[in-house]
Amino acid sequence: MQSTICASAHFFATAKYAKYAKKCAEEFDDLVDVFLTINEPQVYALQAYTNGMWPPNKISPYLSYLVQINMIRAHKKAYKAIKSVSKDYPVGIVKNIVWYDFSPNQFAFLDKIVTRFFFFLNNGFFLKPLKNHMDLIGLNFYFTTRLKGLRLNNKDDIQSDLGWWVYPPGLEKVLLHLKNYNVPLYITENGVADCTDRIRTKFIRDMLAATARAIKHGADVKGYFHWSLLDNYEWHEGFWPKFGLVHVDRENNLERKPRESFYYYADICESGRIVV
């Protein structure tokens, strides 16, 4: 009985979402270049129902799986709804994808299996059912996770203030994997929490270089959007992680102060070259 009620609720929710998507397509029309239906869908599901950190703060693998399936269905319906307004509208989805790496050791074979499984859950599990319902893919990439002996073993050479391991080859590998979907790719978010701006310039340089290598090997990358222009409110972490190219002084009337990395990135945007 409970499963039937859940299924009915999901049906009506996805139908309403499709109606909303169609209305957006009708109203915004030529103001929008690309329609992206959902941003980081698996992040919502995992944080709310697997880790229980976000509302409704439940720990239920079953509900997490159900929510992800529901969002897959919601995207498909929204895709069809937008296309019913105009088949010329490009429609895609934005996926946060982590690259999973492993270190050579006596458990390397098992680590390789586990990392491939994690990568599938974070990528193919969600995107493969949408293969015929995506005109493009937006990629949010921030970090790589490495296993050694079936345990988390990230290098501590370059990490963000959030403890995320900065490993640019991970971005290249994700892009090369995504080229299998044969649609244009946009890096919709790529940035680093770095309050002192100590690693952001190197982060930008190395991530763009990784993107260039992926393009050279066939990844159809059409755009790159750095995250972010301004320091922002970062989910449940609040304001303390500093992702901005421009510092926002919240103690001084929100004064904007461009960081050194701001000017470095501006030079790249103006010249079209990765400045070494």
C-alpha cells in the first residue's frame, strides 16, 4: 500500500514538474540559449536520504534510490515538455561527478573494482537512462577521491579549504568518459574553496589545461564556467568557504575585493590562452 502511494505521489510530482518546465519554455522563449532541467540531482538525494544531512534528514538507501529514479523520470518528462514547445531548444541536465582513483598496493585489484562501482553510481547510473533525452551535459567538477586498501587515501599535496583533493587529471578523465554520450559538454561549475587565494590561480591553470587535453582527445567541450565570481552561500556550510574570484566582505557593507586569481582568469578570458 505504501509503495503504491509513493508511486502515485511521484507520478503527480513529475507531471507537475513537466508542466512547470513547459511554462518556462513558453515564457522565456528566445531569452534562453540552453534549458538545464536539474542541477546536481544526486547531491540532493544523497545528502538528504543517504547521509541524512539535509532536510528531510533521513537515512534510507531505499528512499535515496527512489528519489534518484524519480528525478530521472522528471528530467525525461521535462525534456519532452520543453521540446513540445520547440524542438530547437537545447535541453540538458547538470551532473556533479567525482573522479575515483586508486593507489597501487596489494589491494589494488579490489580498489579498482570499488572505484569503478562508485564512478558508475555517480555517473552511468543516472546518465545512461537519459541517453536519448539529453542534447548536452553540464558537468560540475570539484575533486577526486582516491582509495588505497579499500580506504580513503587522498593525497594532501593540494587540498581546498573543504578538504577536497585537487587533482586536475580527474577532470580530464571525466570529460573523456562523458564523450561516449556523443553530446556537447559544458563545464558548468569548476572552482575551489580557498580563502587566502593561495591555490586558485594554479587550480584554474591546471584545470583548463586538463580540459584542453580532453578536447585534444575528442571531448566536445563547448564552454567553461568558473565557480564562482563572488563568494557565495555554500549549502549547509554557510558563508565560510570562499569560492569567489572576488572576495565579499560581509563585515563591511558587502564590499567587493577582486583577488589576484580574478586578474589571472581575466587575462585568460581576454587572450584566449592559458597563461603559464
